[in-house]
Amino acid sequence: MGQGSWYFYLFVFVFRKVTPMLSRPHLWTLLLLIGGFLTLIATVSGKDCRIDEDLLQQLVSVDPQQHQAAVEQIVRQPDPQLLTSFREILTRKDSSVRRRVTMLVVQAYPEDAFSFFQNCMEPFDLHRQEAAAHGIGYLMDPRVAEVLEKLLSSKHREIRIAALRGLQLQCRNSVMASFQRVIGASQEQSSMVAIDGYQRAMKVLLRSCLKSPADPDLMQAWGKWANSSITSSSRKRWISSLEPESPLATSAAILFESNENWLGRVAPSAGLDYQFSMVNLVSDSTKEIIIHASSSDIENLRSLSYDLDRVIHLRTASDLLFINPSSLSPRWLAGSDPEIASLVFNISGQSFLHAGIGLLNISYWEGRVQNAHQATVRFAGDSGRFLDETVTDEAGQQLWKLKVQSWFEGGHFPESISIYMTGAQVGTRKTHLRLELKFQQVNGQWLLAEGKTFERTESGEEELRAYCEVEPLSLPTPSPVPGEEEPSDDASGQGSTAGSPRE
């Protein structure tokens, strides 16, 4: 019922109560006043409706200036009555319009957003439910994960993908705080609400993966956001599912135990402080970056493929194996040398491998390997010490080979690594790259010391394209406040104030 209708019924009520007490001349005067006022109300109400309709037309316009102006007006003066119209707009096929409205609800109606998206789930409409599943993921609300979990069993893949995007947004909330802090854009710790959202989302992803272990979308989302403790549990769970004492179970357990300090999602023992310097020799440009990262920052940023201890961009096939072995169908490969063990696993459809000089979102001469089909990891059968990994395409052609050339004393961390990318892609160009990496140990932490990227030219010769080096920084240790205990390394987790040397 419109606002004008309510005024009309109000006047009818007043008219019935007042008219018996009025003389005829006064009654005619009252009728004329009421008629004029109702005409004014109808005119104003009609004008308001036209304004709303014009605003909605602007909002769905293909003209960027028009729809941006509408968005800005609604953000300045959010009218809850518009939400009903937004609900209908989300049934449109145009995904850009749906994204625009979804983000507008998140931004302009924070108090109403959860109930709005929840109400958009029923009655079923494919486009509206897809938009709502994605939009609700932006909200930091403990009820979000439960809502999205129900959608993961939808028969429509569009809905399942939207629910996965929503769950990943829940994970990303805590990760982005670490990213902003490490690059110096913010000093804020991840909020407890964001951490809770991450934990709830990961529990949903794990339950869903156990129900549908063959679903590649679920596996990729889970593998992207799982942290060190979750991936460690994943490895143990997979090994326990194998036949006990089988060559596959025995060799995989040895490989995992020997290399868990540098492959996959490694749990950092402490924070890192260093200066990263790099040069692009082709353009003769340089870059220097200072990194101050707590152990929780290092842990969080691994999900964005940023490993602050490896420093450069480096994602290997073995990382995939250590993160989620059950999704790769590993098998033991018998060889002629009894001292060398080999595991073969399928990486078709997995996130592409990459390596190159760069840090965080800055990249110089990074090669990417796509169309990878199969990977083979070789390691010492008795100790599990990693030897090399090879990646091939469906035709069996080698795309990538990583070799550990030397180890630090103790055998837990590689001292030097070579990577041969015979199937590298730099931008849209195919080429052959080689990376030479040297590492250092700083207060028990494994850290890159020097990296070089070479490219094979048409003449067959190699030319140095990019170079980087890492210099550890010694920061002064602040004096403890009298009466307070000095925080331990374990106090540097998310939500604490001991996380970053800057704090």
C-alpha cells in the first residue's frame, strides 16, 4: 500500500469522527480543504514514484555515468523501499547489472544486507540466487557459512560456484588484512570476526570435500585457502586411507615428513624482516621493498601464492601434492635404482605452476606453465630427501624441471635450487627460462638470498633477464613494559598485538 493510500484512509477516519459535530457551512469548508490536501498528496506521491522509477532506470543503464550517478545517490540516501525493486532486478540475465546491485546492497544497506540476500534465495530464481550467494559472502556475519553450505549441494553449477566464491570471500577477509599490513598500507590486525569467518568457511569446505571428493571446484577452493594445520591433517588422512605398509603409503610418509619445512603450506616458526632488491635488466628498472611480516602474516599470504620466506614467486607441483594429495591420485612408481623412490600424480586442471623474480604483486620475468598433465617427484628412499620434480603435458613433453642442487647441514632446507622451464609462458609469448636460486638461514628461518632469471634466445644462448637479492634486517627489540611478560613467539598469531615488528 502506497503512502498516499494511508493518508486517504486516515482522512476518512477523521471525517467520520468530526462531521457529526460540524454545521453545514463548516462541513463544506472541511470537504474543500480535505479535497485539496488529498490532491496535493497524490501529486507528491506520484512525483516520488516517478523519481524512484527514474533512479532505477539510471541504475540499470548501460551508460557508466548514469548508473554511477544512481549508485552514488543511493549510497548517500539509502531508501529501504528500494530493496524490493533490487530483488526483482537480480532476476535479470545481465550479470554486470546484478553485480552492481549486489555490491550496492553491501555498501549502502549493511544492516539489511543479510536478510535481503537470504530472502533472495526463495522462491528459486537462478540469476537471483547466484547473485545472492556471491553477495552474502562479502558480509562478516557468523551465519553466512551455514547459508552457503546448503547451496553447495545445488544441482545448478552456477549456484555452487557462486557459493564457493562467497566462502572464499569469507576466507579472504582475514588474508587481506595481512597483505595490507605487510605492504605498509595498514597496521590493523585481522578482526576476530574475520578469523571466525575463515574458520567457519574452511569447515564447510572440508565437509563438502569429504562428501564430494571428486568435485574439482570444491578441491581447488579448499586447496587454495587451507592453512598449514589443515593441509597437514589432509596428508595424514590420505596416508591413513591407503593400504598399510604399501610402497605408496611408506614412501609418501617419508617424503612428507622429510620436506614439510619447505614444501606446501609451511607453518612459519617466526616473523621475517628484510629488504628485497631486484632489477629488470631488459628495461634497466629497479625496485626495493622492505618486508616486516609476523608469522601469521606469512601463513595467511600463502593462500595468495605469496611465500615471504621463498620471497620470489614460486609455485611447484610438489606444493600441490603437499596441500591436497587425495585430489591428485598419487601412485608409487617402481624404478631401477632401489635407493630412489618416485611418486607420480595427475595435475591436470590444477592451478598453473609459476616461478620468477618478483615479490607480492610486483613481477619481473615470471614464467608460467599451463597445460600441465602429470608430475613426477623423485627422492631418496631411505631419508625422503627431495631430488627433483618433472612436469609433462599430455603428449609427454617436458614443461618444467626443478632440482635441488645442495642442502644446508641437517638436510631440512635446500641451499640451492635450479628450475628449468622449457614450456614457460611470459605474457602471451612462449619461451625457455632458467632460474637459479640460493637460500640463507636467518635465526632458524629459511630465506632466499639471491635469485636469477635467464632466458634462452633464438641463437641458443642464455641471457640474464632479472636479478634479486635479499638482505635480512636487524630491528631493535623493544624493552618490555614493567610488570608485563614478554610475549613468546606463539603470541604473534592473528588478533594479537605482538604480530608485527612495526606494532
